[in-house]
Amino acid sequence: MSDDPETLRQMEELSHDDRPLLVLDVDDVLLDFIEPFPRYLQGRGFKLNLENFRLNGNIVDMATGSPAEAAKVDELIDDFFVSQGEWQALTRGAADALAFIGDRAEIILLTAMPHRHRAARIAHLESLGFAYPLLTTEMAKGPAIERLRGPSMRPVAFVDDQPRNLVSAMERVPDAHLFHLMADNSLRALIPAPPPGVHVVDDWQEAAPKIAEALGL
């Protein structure tokens, strides 16, 4: 898949950096999503039944018992991101992990969400003490990670909760160090196993030293 033009535009705002590169997903990696989202849905008259790792088909109207239509699901997700500051807290251990890595690496946040929510997400993360550059993308993450690395062969690590994003990164940056981290490990049973070569970590306490080692810090 090709680059997202808006993501490329956002990259132009970044300063040149030749430190080892750490790229981090946001939802259920840095910010809790699957824990507050059901509570948000209840306030809107819906509930989340996680029979598989998809939102479409699993969001149910509490009054009728019927799955919400795709357009309604999109509306609910969109509204959640509008009010994300009221719902999303830092994933346990994330702050300590990034403090441990410190300024020894360039840290870029890469979140798959509509670009229109970028400003709200930046403001929310900054209010939590995470003033790292944030890029939004509506396309595959692999091309963005390849672009972020640039022409150098600096070490790259990428952390995400979605195996498909890790596969995308593997395809475009074959030597990247990939980490599968989920805020709620009980959901691992609902998704395909990450491909061979991906480091599966249970939490940030386990991930931080392994990321530091991978990046040569």
C-alpha cells in the first residue's frame, strides 16, 4: 500500500534526527482503549460483545439486541475520539518505560485514526506528559515507518497491538525490531498470532529493556 499523503505532510514538520528510532502505536499501547470504550458505549445505549477482534458486528444496541450498522459504529468511534480526553488514560507502565528510554532514541507516535482527530490527540497526550511528535495515518503503517527511518540504517523498533500493522512494518523495514504489546492480554485469544520474528511482550515492564537492547541503547 502506498503512503498516506497527509502522513507525509505531517512528517515534513519533523526535525532531522539520526538517533535510533522508536515508533509507537497509541490505542492500547500508550492509551487504554478497550477498557474505557465499553463504558463510553453504555452511556450511548450500546454494549460491546468481543466475540472476535473487530468492532463492526460486536457493538450491540442495548434496546433492540441488534448489532449496530457500520455507519453507526463509525459514528460512535468518531465521537469517542472527539471526547478521548474524558476517557483514555495512560496504559500501565508506559510513562516509566519511555522515561527509561529517555532521549537516547527518537520517539515518534504513529496512530491509525482519522486525521481530523490529530489535534485533539496531541493535546490529550501532552496533558498526560507525552509531548512526542504524533503522526496520524489512514493507510498502512509500514510505508510511514520506512519513510521515518530515512536513508540511514539506524536501528528501528516498532510497538503495536495489531498484528497486521507489524506485518506491514516487516514488509517495508525487514530489519526492524517488532514488538506486540496489548493493554489487555486476555484479548490475544481473539487475534491471529503475530508472525515469527515479532517479540511478544506482556507489558511495558517487560518491553522497555528489550526495546532498549534492540536499539543498542
